[in-house]
Amino acid sequence: MITPELRAQAWRDADDFALRSRVVVRLLTTIEQFDEARRVFDDVWPTPPGGTEISAHLTKALVHAGGYVGGAYADDRIIGATLGVVGRSRTDAGWHTHMHSHVAAVLPDFADRGVGAAMKIHQRAWALENDLDRIDWTYDPLVRRNAKFNIAKLGGCGVDYIEDFYGPMSDAINANDRSDRIVLAWDIASDRVAGALAGGLAPQPRQAWLSQGAQVSVEVGADGEPVSYAADASIHLVALPRDIVEIRQADPEAALRWRLAVRAALHPVITAGGRLVGLTQEGDYVVEAAS
């Protein structure tokens, strides 16, 4: 339930995360600001000459229709931007209105200081202020750092696996790979998310999960290749490569083997109602099968 107290706490959380990241996060409202955001997106995801990720004119239309665009500023310079639209998702009870966070980016020189988290927490406060209790977005299931951020730090859960979500992509990061995506559900009014933001979802060692009956369905072999196993326990552990972006650039065939191994382990479990609920300290997904 969204209460006045929850909204007030969400804004305090937003201020706290921004302060820790040494940024100011604010809503963007003008064409000039939207063009600043466009340049951030294009810097992070370089496109072919003449291309752009999201034009300022499109951003204007999305905001006019009720969407969200935020920017993170350091010394009055924009260093991060994020865009979300209000959408609907099908549930057993019918259509549910939520925010879909389409894109978020931080300039490389400002990575690893919490700017992405500050933008997400600001987005959460705005969504709660506008009576939205869920934000979802997609991410590449092979990118370990994003999985850790989305699930362990923010408290989201992976609720769907969509093969080749975007089709072929031409930007410098995703080119020559299949665009499989996890749909992440961030239930921003939940106790799980509040606990995660307070540091309560720290990853546990792999052995702790194994001692509770979890089974490994993918692990990293001695040669760095994925090794797959059959698993029928209620909890599966699915290993991820250390850095899929690096592997994609150095050995596209190895990257494809990782893509197919993780897809085979996750897709049937999640589409049958399972969820990604955590990560181990070693970098495995903790997958909860449907009961």
C-alpha cells in the first residue's frame, strides 16, 4: 500500500542516495534538457553515424504523455539520465498500471560511485508520488554487474525471460549478440525493496544455498566455458560469466555458448512461473522454481 509515510520516506531515500553519490537528480522538462539526456545515452551506447538512441522530440512526447525523464548532475553538468513511460502489464486480476523504465545511463568517467542507484531511487520516489507501486525494466541476463545491481541492491525480481527481445542491435555494446532480456519487477512499495535499500539483501555464499538443498544448473568450467546440469530442486543456481562484454569482443562464439547455456537454464523455469530472487557472492543467479 502506498501511504503518505512511504512517499515521504521515498523522497528522503532519494535525497540520501543522491548525497552519497555527490549528484543532484532532478526531473527534465525542456527540449534543451532532453537533448542533454540524448547525448548521455549516445555516449554510453554509441550508434552508427547519424543515429541516436532516443531523440529529444520523442522524449518530449513521452513526457507529455505522463512519462518520466530524470537527469543526474555533478557541478551543473549532466552525467546520467533515465527515461520511463507509464504502461500496463497483464496480471491474474487484469491490467496493472506501472512504470516501464526504458533506459538509464551514466557517463563512464562517473561509473562506480552510485549515480545509477541515485537515479533509480529518485525514479521510485516519483512513481510512488504518482500512485505507481511497480517499476519494471529489461536487462541482459548475462551482465553480472547489472544483475547484482537490479536484484541484490535494489530488491527487484526477474519475472520473465524473453528471447531476442529487441531483435538485432547495432550499438557498440550489444552488436553481434542476441538480445535476450530478463524482465525485472521492482515492487517499490514492498518490504523486500525497503529491506534491500537498507542493505538487507546482501548476497550469500554459494555453499550456503547448496546446504539448503539448491542445485547447480550452470557452472563455470575450468576453461571458463559454461557447464550445464539437469536440476529439479526448488532452487537452482545459474552461474554467469565474469564479464560478458569482454568475452563478446574477444570471442563471439564463446559469448554465444554462454548465451545459449544461460537461456536453456533460465527460460523454461521462469516462463513456468519461477523467479530470479537473488545472487550468490560468487555470481550465480538464485532461481526459485514455481511450486
